[in-house]
Amino acid sequence: MSDHVGREIRALRRARGMTLQQMATALGRSVGWLSQIERDHGTPSVHDLGRIAALFDLNISFFFRASRQDPGEHGRIVRAAHRSRIGSPCSGLTEELLSPGLTGAFEMIRSVFAPHSKSEGLRRRRDKEDGGVLVSGRLILRIGSLTAELSPGDSFQFTDEDYAWENPGDEPAEVIWIVSPPIY
């Protein structure tokens, strides 16, 4: 488990716009307990980590990724074999966290959109800046009133706008996505 799991839990909570009270209530724990965990003054049990991961739609392995790393690389390097998977393939979107942590100014995500998948309506990211580049496949990106069909090598960037996506192709579409501040 990461030596700084509390900081990552705090970053996840803040990225989701949750208060300490809201998260503590959702977990059936006290605000004091959660505050201690977030300040790395306590270690959550594996059961509690599982509940926290589920709250944020993450796999519990997210919190153990640092244990598989060379200690000198921790917080700087993420090996392909040790990426944290986030999200669910049921939605047509699978993602991997490329960033070594959540406490920086931005995060990098590898997003793979299944053939003929699309988001369910517009997503709103408040106080966030998104950008990325389509690596392979085709992707239709709706940003506010703009609809753009992207081809490999095309990139995008937007701030605080509603957006939606669709993969109209027969092949997966892969995007390297940058989000500031981190959301996962």
C-alpha cells in the first residue's frame, strides 16, 4: 500500500466535490476517523480501502500500486504493467491512470472507447481543464455546441464545458487524456 494513501484518498474526495462529512457518512465512519486517515495519521483496513475504492468506482488495487514499484521510482514513474485500471468496461470506456499520483496539478489517463460506444449525455466538469490526443481509432467529441470528429493525431483542449463522446468506428479508439486538477 502507498505510504501516502491518505493524501490520495483526500485528492479523490476533493476531486469528487465531497466534504469530509459526506464521505464519512457514505462509509459509515466518523469525520475524525476519515480526517486521521487523510492526514496519514492512521491506516485504513483492507475492508475500509475496499469500501473507499467502491465509493469512487475504483478497484482496491489502486491503493496498492506503489507496493509493486521500485522505491526510487515511487511518485515519478508508472510502469505499463502497474497501471491502475479505473472505470468499468460496461460503459464502453476503460481507463488506466498513467500518473504516478493524484496530488499533482494534473493527471494523465489512457482512455479506450469500445467500438460503437457513446457516453450517456453530456458530462460536466466544473473547475477542470481537459485536453488530449487521439492515438488510434475515431472519436466524435461534443464540447458545448461544437461537434468534432477526431482522427489519430488530432488533439483537443477545453475548460469548464459540457462534453460527450462517441466512437462511431468498428475499432477501439484510444485517447491520452490530461485533466487538471486530478479527478481520480
